[in-house]
Amino acid sequence: MVSDALPIARFDRTERTLHWVHAGAFMAMLATGLVLYMPMLAQVFSDRPLVKALHLVAATTWLTALALIALLGNRGTLRRTRRDLDYFTADDLRWLRRQHAPQGRFNAGQKAHASVQAALAVLFVVSGALLWLGERNTAFRLPGTIALHDVAMFVAVVLIAGHVAMALSQRPALEGMMYGTVPADWAAEYHAAWTPAPPLPPRAPGLGRIALAILVAAAGLAGAALLAADALG
């Protein structure tokens, strides 16, 4: 039996790296995107080509880092996390209706948040690529692309603000994403349906995955450099 005073593992290094890479990249893209979007900020940061270059580099770095985590991280953990997030139970649906219901490793709100964030990530990539291509070929200037990119940004800001507020109000949850462990008594109270499992042992990536990771990193660096040079004119 686990003592209530002892911490239990909730997130491993791969999960925490994925979370903070996504969070850091989003903040970088949000900061540079707001400068490009808001005239008041554009006057303060007058070098628009530089800000645009930083925005594109942040986006390219984000996609490259996600691919590297998928290749070099603990793939067993990533599969388990995806299953945990994708599967909504009857208790999750009751929780969403504000009824008391025991929750698993992720509560229903966290699952819904992750699903919407994944959808927004796809929208950001597609609309961002169309905006970039549309500057070079009018065939890609589809109506509504700018509005889609902007609306996705506003939705993401609201979600992130709520996510941060909840994390700050539940310090053990934040510590779990920072250090990987949470107090057993906190987990029993807020995630009663979760049966903590031993961390999945990481497997060393094979030569094929290492070689592919090197190619992905090189392509990401080259892409970031080309996009930055293009933005800077």
C-alpha cells in the first residue's frame, strides 16, 4: 500500500518535454503573432520583417521538436497518454455535466482541452501554411484564411488562460508536470479512478530512428533558416 505522504509518478520525461515544448512554442508564436496582428504593438516593434521571421522560426522549431520527441522519446508512454486522453468514460461525461464522478489520470476537462488543442494545432499549421503560400501564389489566397488563423489564436488564448489558472490553483498538478510526481493523497482525492502504473521503461532508439531524427533536425534547421531569410527579404 502506498503511503499518502509518498509521491507517485504521473508524467515521465517524454510527456513533460512534449508539454513544455508545446507551451513554449505557443507563447513564442503568440507574442510574435500579436505584434503582426495589432497595429499598436507593431508601432512599438517596428521591424515587422524581423518579427515575422521570428514567428516563422518558432513555428518551424515547434513542428521539428514535436517530430523529434515522437522519434526519440518514450513511444510507449506517448501511446498510453494518447489512449488516456482519447477515451471518455461515463464518469467523464457526468463530470462535464458538473456531477461528482471519479476521474482517471486525466479528468474530463483535461481530455477535452487536449482534444481542442490538437484540433487548433492542425488549424494553425494549415492556415499558416496557406497564408505563407498565398503571399507567393494568389491561388492559395483562400477567403477566410486570415480569419481562421485569428479565430484559432483567440480560442487558444482563452483555453491556455483557463489551463494556467487551473494549474496555479492546483499546485500538485503543476508540480506533476514540472517534476513528474504528485502526492498520493491529492491523486486519491482528485483522480480517484486512476490506478497509478509503474513508469514504462524507455527503449533506446534504433539506428533507423536516430538517422531519421538527424534528417528531421537538419530539415527543420534548414527550413527555419530559409523562412527567416525569406521574411527578412
